[in-house]
Amino acid sequence: MRLTLVVLASPTGPREWLQPRSIAALLHRAARPEDLLEHVSVSCGPNHVIAGLHTLHPCTDATVPAAMEALVDRALRADPGFAGWHVVPHGRTS
């Protein structure tokens, strides 16, 4: 199993309504079979969310970070409550 971390950033500041369980469910709904998603763990911060995406991809597959960022992006676009949110590109801290 491979763990990929993806950071989601809020455009407007803190969101008290964020619940890790509902964000995990949103990500599961956006997953496609080829994503090989097995489990999602979520940590909510004041202006961001960190999603831990556990997949069955090999640890050596260099395409996985971009694929998981695409999954999260699909999930954000599917929910109007996340309008303006964006994925922080892999390797960047803000």
C-alpha cells in the first residue's frame, strides 16, 4: 500500500464546518477504479486540509502524486462548498 499526501488550500480562511469524515467520503466518491484508492485519512487545519490517500499503487510509480492530485481536484470541483479551493502542487508548501 502506498500513502500519498495531498494538501488542499482554502481561498478565504478558516472553515469551521470542515469534518474529516465528510471530506474522506467526498474523496471516495470522486475516485475512479484506476485510482486504486483503498483508504483516506484527513486532517483539517485552519486554512487547509491534508488528505492521506492510501492506494494499491507500487511505491516506485512516479505518476501517483499527480494522479492523486487529479482525484482531489475532481472532488473539489464536484462540491460547490469547495468553490475556490485548490490543490497545492506536489512538492510545494503553499
